[in-house]
Amino acid sequence: MLFTLIIIIHELGHILAALFYKWHIEKVLLLPFGALTIFHEKINKPLKEEFIILIMGPLFQLIGTYFLVKFYGVPVLDYSLAILSFNLLPSYPLDGAKFLNIILNKIISFKRSHLLTIYISFLTIIILLLKIKYNLLIVLIIVFVAVKVYLEYKDHNNIFNLFLLERYNNDFNFKKHKNIKSLNYAKMKRDYKHLFKEKGKYITEKEALKKRFDFKSKM
């Protein structure tokens, strides 16, 4: 009961922050060993919003733990720290991987950030397999996480194309700019507008993406 209550408090932090920013919540999955809030939102939402929604989960959990300890004592703290430590591991679909991905997106392109987070997720699973003591629950958790990472890897190209298609179909008001000296879409970053260099002159992001998605012009 305490384990489930801590999980619910954690997810409540994500949910309240998401509602504040008017993100669309598709569903909340309550699993035997945790929970997962699934959003139906654009990939190109501001990184700041994503970060605040993400950080509110652990923050709510810590605040909730403080009050629960007063009622139930130290065992609640042990449960909460165990849940928090696991959830901050850098592996999809855990919060740790999402934190990592946000940091990487501040530094490198969206495509490389996503791939690098996937590779680090696989590495995290391998380390867990080598270091932990096994029981049925641990095995189920690792299998669940490994499947999620594999599906994220398998869906990488679709996610990248969706990232580009959103840029083509929507007008995002990004203040930062980046010049790309070719039509290399893999260099595009979140929170940035781009100019692409083609045949010695720069073209806008919309013009560049039109060459990829305007199928009528290719017929």
C-alpha cells in the first residue's frame, strides 16, 4: 500500500505540472512495480516545459515522503529512496533517461540525443544484469525496461521523422537560431530555428523541409 501510494504521489507531480502547461495526458498506467504517465504531445514542446514536468515527479515524491515518514516512520523513507534511485537510472522509460535526453538536447542535435540516450539505456540494462541480485520482481522489471528500450530503438526513425514533420506543419516560436551548412536534417536541434545552406545560399527551415515532405513536387 505504501509503495503504491508513493508511486501515485510521484505521478501526481508529473500530472499537475502537465496540466499547468496544458499538455494532453493520454493515460496513466499503474503497474505492479511502478507507474507511467503517457502524454499525447508534440515532440517540439519547449525543453523547459518538459524539464519542469519531469522534475515535479521526484519533487512531489520527496515532499510526500516527508509527510508519510511522520505517520509511518523510517520504512517509508527506505521505500521512497529505493523507488527514486531506480527511477533516476538512465534508461527508457524511466525519468533518468528523460533527464539525460533533455541535457543532451541542450548540447547536440535531436537525432543524436535520442540515439545516445537509447545506447546509454542499453548499457544501463547490461550493468544491472551484471550487478544486481535476482528475484522474480527484479527480473520482471528488467524485462519490462529492456522491452521499452528496444521499442524506442526500433521506433527511432519514425520518431525522428515525426520531429521533422512537426516542424514542417507547425510554426514554432523559437528564439534561438542555428545555421546548417547543408541539407543535413540530422543536425536540427530542439528549441532552435534553422537556416540550411544549399547551392551557396541559405534557405529557411520550412523551405528545406518542403524538399523532404512535399511529395507533390516530386511527382
